[in-house]
Amino acid sequence: MPLNRWDPSNALARMQEDMAGAAHHAHHASVNTATDGDDLVITVEGVDPSGVDVQVSGGRLTIKGQSGSSTSESGDVAGGHFSSSSSSSSSFSRSFSVPDGVEQSDVSTEASGNGVKIRIRNAA
């Protein structure tokens, strides 16, 4: 196997590509609200529904979640072997005011597309 000289500019270029990839895959939760009859429906996209926690307390609905992703690749180039891996994780929290009388039992959640749909009965 031939010996290759380490080239710092190539190493830096690879690091910049990895950082750009990690920034591209960084998590951004999108929150949308709508009404459905007397219900308020909040859709949070870009999260794993199993990582979402919804709580009602003191006239506030709080949605918290975490998500993460990882990638790895390896291969052979110019007689040498390389491997690269990256991971990212993030958390989010959003709070909304809800009408008096809304309780935890009025809230339901379900998986929806690439996120979660939260329905609050009689809150619209």
C-alpha cells in the first residue's frame, strides 16, 4: 500500500463539508395552528411523535420534544480507506395560552406525516 502524504487543505475541506452537512440536517420544528369546529389543532412537523411531550397547566399548553439524526459513510479512495460520521440532536419547546377550563384530558396527540398533531377539544 503506497504511503500518501497528509494534505491539511484536503482535511480542512472534508471537515467543512461535514459541518455543512450537519447544518443541513439540523432539526427545525415547524408549528402550525388551525381550528376544526370547536377544536384547536396544532401540528408540529419535523419531529418524531414518540419524542414529544404535551402538558396543560395554569392556562398554558406546553409542547416539548427532542430529535436527532446520524449519518456515516466509508470507502476507499486512492488506495486508502476513509470513514466519516456525524450526528445532530436538538430540542424545542413551544407554549400557547389556552382558554380557561382546558385540562390535560381535553388534549390528544397522534402521529401525522413527519410529525405530530395535537388536538385540544373545545378550545377554539
